[in-house]
Amino acid sequence: MESATYTQQPATEKGRVRRDRIIAEATELFFENGYHATGIDDIGEAAGITGPGVYRHFAGKDEILIAVFDRIWMILKTGVDASRDLGDRDALSVLVAGHVQTAVEHRAEIALLHRELRNLPADYQARAERNRRAYEDWWAERIVGVQPHLDAEEGRMIARSVFWLINAYAADPTRPDIPVDRAGGLLTSMAHAVIGDT
């Protein structure tokens, strides 16, 4: 899975901390108010700097949103990497746990990925589609491994269904008020039920 960081990483720890603060504050503003309704000045104020100060770290809102999405791709890639040397059933346990944890801990980012990707340049949308397909294919291969009567396309269908099930927790603004641990457990059980590996 690819990342697409268009800006150089800051050379100093202070610069990295400031950049991370900008990304975190922008994430919340994009999630609460929408990408188009959030201005650079809004992001700067939330991050404790001036709007023009944001441009020392990012060329514009596009680059900030790309940085948000890149982090999600890298988190999901960590789950894929952790599952590489495992049998299919164990690999799926790692993949489900990782995706559930991502949805629970990075609700805003997951919701934004579904809602705002279309606002980014076409080359990044294409890269995101390649990432999505690679991630989906990895899941599908493991699913077919535990359900050998399925073909590859059926494995992909099940993988997509699991993603939508888990991501709905992050993206649904009217989600029930369930403690995070309990929600994670329910999502995990439902995901494995859809996969059919229990």
C-alpha cells in the first residue's frame, strides 16, 4: 500500500509536533464542519498559530487532508504486515482486530476518507483506489483460504461487506452510545460472523 506525502517532513522535533497538531486539529474541523466549510485560518487558530503559519508546513488544505488519509493507509498497512506470516484464520483475526481498532480510535479519519476523498486531486484518488484494492485483495485471499468454496470475487464481496460493517461505526453520526470496548467487541464478533471463520 502506498502513501503520498507531498511535503517534506520537518527537520526538527518542534516542527514535527506543530505539523502533527495541525493535522489533528484539521481532522476534527473537517469532520465537524466539512472540508469546504473549513478555512486555513480556522485550522491555524485551532492549532494555535496564524492561518499563514499553516503554509510553512502545508501548501494548502489538500495536503493536510492527504496527510490525514496517509496515516490511515499506514495504520491499515501495519495490520497487513502483521498478518503476512500467519495462517489464514490467524491472519484474519489480526486484520479484523486492526480494522476495528482503527475505526474505534480514528473515527473522524475513517469518516473523512469516505466523505471527502472526492475533493482531492485525481492522482491521489487513483492512489487511494490502488490502496483500497490491495487491501481488499489481501483480505479476500485470506477469506478464500478459510472458505475454499468461494472464488476470488466472492472473497472480495465479503471483504467489502466487513469493511462497511466496521466503518459504519465510525461514519454514522447517530451511532448508539455504546462504550468503546463493548462496541469493539460487537464489531469484532459481527465481522467474523460475516467472514464465516468462527
